[in-house]
Amino acid sequence: MSSSIPGHAMQASISWRDYYVMCKPNVVLLMLLTTLVGMLLSTTGMIPLKILIVGHLGIGMAAASAAIVNHILDRRIDAQMSRTQNRPLPQGKVPLANAIILAMLLGISGISMLAVYVNLLTAVLTLAALFGYAFVYTGFLKRATPQNIVIGGISGAMPPLLGWVAVTNTFEPNSLLLVLIISVWTPPHFWALAMHKRAEYDSADIPMLPVTHGLEFTGLQVLLYTILMVLATLLPYVVGMSGLIYLLSATLLNLRFLYWAWKLYRADGQNVAMNTFWYSIIYLALLFIALLVDHYFLIYLLPD
């Protein structure tokens, strides 16, 4: 049976942009922002330039590798969903073998750079995060349980810890608070999108929570996890990791998130799910920026 896309046509249509899209650059950039925050919060001094550059490069390459593996394993599902059906693999714009080779090159190169030029602990943790997201979550949990994003989201919460460990070469309690914040942020962030795309996940036979338990139950879970997230984001202030600038910023951001979560639970408005999803992205970026601003205010502007 012949392919619907002739080989010569597919080869002619290959573009660097298709490979770039498979790396999920927007997601990787958000991850690298949280990595940078982890690095900067880990010290009151300057970050060594080598750690700053090579650490971000290695972690970014590993994240891009995991993103490509996600494209590879989800290519059948992607072809059935309007949100993803134009991705390079479902469209036949990139040969499967090329995608596999690129994922391997990026993953091996990124982990090796971290092991040689940063430290072995960062390399091991980055490898664990890559494996957890690409294979445990995408390859297994996503198709096995409606709690997939709760369990698998831990891998996506690792970047600030990776940044912290890249600088300090050790675990510290405050670094784990950053992981906790992203871990409890992930379910309301992703379930909001899943609620909007419920019919597509259903047709693709993916047991996302809105498919298995309905929109009302999922809305309640989003609200409850948002409350947990609010409590988690107060911990940096409670333990003395941050000050009033962060507390005020987190409070304002949390109030807005609670507003969207409540509206989503009440199903008040046609576009509430996507509004909640997009706000959750802005929320995380601003929350971590607030942590940074507060950190340097405490260091440079307040007296000892």
C-alpha cells in the first residue's frame, strides 16, 4: 500500500522549521526560565559563566530531546486532534528516522555536556527528567490513567531543581519548594486545556480526566489543585526564602488564578477553559520573576 505522501515530495518539503517545531521551543523557553530562577536563587553571588551557559544549553537540549520523543510516541494521537494534527510527523514533513536520530543526538549531547562541564548530579537528574517525561508519562501514563498529569507532572517540575543543582551540586530544601510549586501548578494548567479539548481526547481514546470523569468533576479538581497551589506558593515566604515583594506578587497572581478556577468550575463562559490555560502560563512566568526580584531586593537593597 503506497503512502499518501510520495517520498520525493516529503523530502522536498523538509524544512529546519519542522525540526524546530518538534523541539517545542515555547515550552523549552518556559522551562529554561524556571531553570535560570533556580540557578539565581541558589546563591547570593555570581553564577560562573560556564555553568550559566553550558547548564542552560545542556538542559535545553535534553528538554528538546524529550519534546521530540513526545512527538514520536504521540504521532498517531496527534493526527486525530485538531490542536496537533499539523505537527510535522502527522503531516509527513519529517521522516520518522530523522526525528529519532535528532532526539538521540540532542539527548546524548545535552546530558554529556552537563556531566563533563557542569556536574554529574545535574546530568543524572536531567536524564531522569527526560526519561520520566518522554517515556514514563508520554509512553505509559498518558494512556493508562486519568491521573497521568499528576504523576507525570513531576518530571516537568524538575527544571528549577536542575538549575539549583547545577550551581550548588547538592540538594537543598528550598530547591524542592520550587519543584513542589510547579508540580501542583501542572494539573490545573493542563486540565484546563484538556477540558477544552475533551472531545478530541475522547476520540483519540486517551483517558484524560475530563473524558473519564466529566467536565464538572474536572472543574472541581482544577479548583482544589489551585487551592493547593496557592498554599504551596506561600511556602517560600513562610520559610524565609523570600520576602514581602514575593508575597504581595504571589497573592495578587493567586487571586486571579482562583478567579479563573472558580469560573471554570462554574462553567461560566464559553472560553473559560482556554482563558484559564493561557493565564496559567503567564502566572508561572510572573511568579518566578517575582521570586527573582524579591531575591535580589533582599540581597542588594536591604541592610544586613
